[in-house]
Amino acid sequence: MEYRIERDSMGEMQVPADKYWAAQTERSHENFLIGVGIETMPVEITHAFGILKKAAAIANHALVPERMTAEKLDAISRACDEVRAGKLNDNFPLVVWQTGSGTQSNMNANEVIANRGNELAGKKLLHPNDDVNMSQSSNDTFPTAMHIAAALSIEDKLLPAIDRLVATFRRLETENDDVVKSGRTHLQDATPIKFSQEISGWRSSLEKDRKLLLLALPELKELALGGTAVGTGLNAPKGFAVAVARAVSEITGRDFVTAENKFHALTSRDELVFAHGAVKALAADMLKIANDVRWLASGPRDGLEEITIPANEPGSSIMPGKVNPTQCEAVTMVAVQVIGNDVAVGLAASQGNFELNVYMPVLAYNFLQSVRLLSEAMVSFNDRCAAGIKANRERMADNLNRSLMLVTALNPYIGYDNAAKTAKLAYQENISLKDACVKLGFLTAERFDEVFHPEEMV
């Protein structure tokens, strides 16, 4: 491998000649050999840096054009656009397990953008600190990158995944509105329910979770940028915070604003905790829905067998013909991961001292992993499982007719105690509710037929 020499305030460093990063990135690359190549800084953070660095250059050009010239703005903007598009992803090698402020990742962005901008300009035009990092600090850029990445990930990945599955459930509701089945509580037989009503419960859960996520978004769209090192805005020109938030909004097409209190914006991560709570709520609902689906599909002969789901791959290396609810299992494992991530997010947000939280990279890593995994799992579950759900109408009807809890319909006519006796006798002697009721003398066969209509119990 060929190297070039780069310099920083601590001296010279050898850097791979084909990479755009420089000395400070290389120091971090060598000093933090923890999870190398596996637990690198999420690409969502890298791309967010491309957004905020371009926005900062735009704001600086408007406020201090003598320092941020049009030529420098053009070079920074072009390099940032490549970062945003993912064209320079292999120039961001740093791991999550670095300084808790994310300083090295901020400098990684500064160096890559400066060197790539210089290459595009055809001359030594940009300095990573003086130009790309102008009016900024790692302490306000990393929180800003986290908020941008979190908001965009939710809007661009998670909300569409929810909408996709909600649309599938709506279709299934329409297709199964005439199907009456046995309800279940405590895994025991309960009164009847339409299959469409059961599905509507799944759909409504997702719609509620979507509303919770929307509640979190405005807080995520408040940006720390402009607070610089400790929240005072030292070295940033007057009006920079508002101008840079406006530029982020223009670049992303979303409504970002500057945080009202930069001391809070640098040290507190409560917005991310709140937002991840909504992500966790969605994960909890998805775990419940996936479990419902695999219970209903259990069998094919010795389980509930009330629905069929797509058979995607062989389910056993020893049992021929076995097919398992693998999409459901993937969703439940992702849900467990998200719920675990919530602990890490909460603990990370509670840490740090005085003017800065210093657990930001691990918080960002867990938050973005949750959103990414849950989004992809929901799309996979929708396309390879939920979309192919079919009601086993005969089995549902048979289970319904054998359910002893249909006796609840007799409460108004024979009373709770007599209805309980009827159900117990039917179970003990393996006879129908009608035969048990008549045998106990509570109703005649004719009267039983007049009042007993399970299909009307939904």
C-alpha cells in the first residue's frame, strides 16, 4: 500500500494514499482498534455530516463572505454532496468506540471534505479546521448530525415501512370481514370475533405508533449547531445558528430549526430518548403481531391452523416438508434487539458531565440500528408473510363451533351460573352446548335455537 504524509498539531502521520482522510482521522483509526470494520460509525451519521457541513458553509458565506468565499463554498458543497450521496463512504473508517463527543468523526468529515474539495478545486484551497469546520465545534456538530440522521431515518425508512404494513392489513380486513372465529384471551377460548376485527387491532396498533413517532419528530428537528464548544456560540458569527438551520432545511427539504437553548442542546439527549421510546413501542407491537401470526399459523395439523402464511424455505434439516414462520421469528428477534437498545440509549443519555454528553456515538449507533433493523424487518415481514396471509375458513368455523365460550350468549336467558354449569357439562361429557343446556333443563331445544346465534356476538 502506498502512503502519503499528513500533519496535524501533534506531528506527522502516514495516511493511505488513496484515501481522503488525514492525520487526525488516522490517529483515531490506529488508537481505537475496537470493532474495526464491524461497528463503524453509522452511514446515516456520515451522510448527516455531509448535510450539516454544506449548510455551515452556506451560512458562513452569507455571514462572513470574506472568509468563506464563493470558491470555497463551491468546493465544500460539491464534496459534501458526494458525502451525502454515499460516494465517499469508504473514507469514513472510524469505529463507534472512540471519544464520547464524536470529535474524531467530526474531524474525519472535515478532512475528507477538505481534501476532496481541494481535489475538485484543483489546488490547496480548503483547511479542515479553518474552512470546513468554520463556526463549529465537534460538540455541536455531532449532536446535530444525530438529530438529522434520526429524523431522516424515521421519516424515510420507518414511517414508509409502517404505511406499507398498514395498507396490507387494511386489505386483509376487507377480504376477511365475513369471517367469524373464536376469540382468545389468556390463550384460552373466548367469545367470537371477526377475523377482520382481529386484524384491525394490529393495524390500529401500528397507526398509534406512527402518531407517537410524529410527536417525536419536531423535537429531533431542533439543532445544536451554533452552540460551538459549550453552548455560548464562541467563534460563530451572529445569526449563524438560525442561518445554518435554515440551510439544513433547504438541503433536506425538511423543517429544521435552531435549538432555543444551546446549553441544553449540547448536554441533553432527551429528544432521542423520547423518540426511541416511540421506536420501542412500535417494536413491542410488532413482536405481539408477529407472535399472533405464528400462533394462528401453528400446525399444520397439530396447532391452531387458522391461517396459512407463505412457505419461503425449508424449515428443518432433518424433518422433510417442515415449514417454519421464519419471517415472524426475524421480527421478534429484531424487536428484542430494539428493546435492548432502548436501555443503552437511556443510559447513554443520562451520562456526561456539565456542558457535554460524552456517550453520543453509542447512543447514535443504537438509535439508528433500531430504526434501520425495524424498518427492514417490517418490510420483509409485510412482503414475505403478511401479504400472503390466508384465512382457513373451515378451521376457524370448526374452532368457533366447538368453543365453550359461546355459552356467554346464553347469560341473558339462563343466567351466569347456569351458563357456567352448561359449559362445564358440555366439556365433561364432550357434548354440544345445546345438548348440555337441554339436558340440564335450562332451555328447550327450540328455545335454544331461537336465542343462540354466535355470528351475532361479534
